[in-house]
Amino acid sequence: MQMENPLKGHLNRERTVLTFRQRSLEYYATYVAMLLGVAMTLGGFGDLLFGFPQTGMPHWNLTFGPMFFVAGFWAYLLFRFIRFDLRKRTYYMRERSGMFAQVSTGSIDEINCLGLEKYMGIVPALTRSQLGTWSAPGSVPSGIGFGYVYVLRLWWKDSSRYPPVIEHFHSSATYGSLDAMQGDFVANAKLYAQLMQVPLFGQIN
């Protein structure tokens, strides 16, 4: 399985559209890059045409402003994005294909099932110290520790298509908090499967 940035499910108020999109800091950085590019470009035009603001670098802003915007927009397009129209039973998915974004559409009936899976993973030291994840002394370098990663994966009927992770959480918590997080995670998985009208397989122990 390939490395993936985590997604998070979101429902609209009418519960007719289910969207899975990035929740990583890199996702928000693309917005910052685009806004910065627009601000630099407008500032460059303002300085060149009206002398406002007095940056003294209108050509620099006009050169690098559009570059910042294009770089941010390009990075944004490379993040995976899946939207399900639950009334029409269709989906729209954007994902990375090499250095470009690939868009695919189709019917929810192309989905075989949702699968709950569990993997051992690395948990950051800050999370461990705050939430109490256990790691054996001397078993790993300072600053990291082992925990579990629980994922909800989307499986297609076409076995040649990659099954993306649409939601996940780390087991970086004490027992009480972990039980609550697992309960919420499984409840969300059941809700997604119910709304999409597809089977849900697997379990978390």
C-alpha cells in the first residue's frame, strides 16, 4: 500500500453529499500560497500603476506572485478529494497521477465495500507524552514510539483500482480515550456505509 495523506469525511446539512478531503497542514498551506500569490500580484500592480503600496519591487511581485499562486493551486489539485452525491449515487474523485491531477467520475455501485483495517505505526513523541501511548524503553529512537493506526479503506469492485484510505486515527491515547475514539471511528464507518448503501467489513479489537 502506498503512503497517503489522511482524509476526513464531511456531510452537508441535508446529508445528501458526503465529501472526503485532506485534513493535513499541507492542505491549508496551499491556500496560504494562493492567497499570498494574489496579494503579491495585486500589490505589484498597485505599486506599478498607482505607487501604492510603496514596496519598490513591483516587477518582483508581478513575477513571483503568479508563481506562488500557480504552485499553491497545482499542489492543491494533487491532493486526493472524493465527493459522493448520495441522491444521484455518483462520485467525483480527484487524485494524483505522477505530477498531474487525475479526475474520475462514476457510480457508487462501482464500490465493493468499506473495510476497517488495523496497522502498527509510529506515533510522535509529543502525542505519546500527552496521551500516554506505551513504548518499550530503548526499543525505538528517542522522539518516536509504536502505536496502532486504524483506517477505513474504500474497496472497488474493479480489483485493479487502488483502494484509498478515506479516514483514519492513531491509537495515541489512554485506554478510556482510546475506547471512545474507536467507538466514534466505527460509528462514522457504519454511517458512511449506510449512506452509501455498501457493505462494511472488518473489525477493530
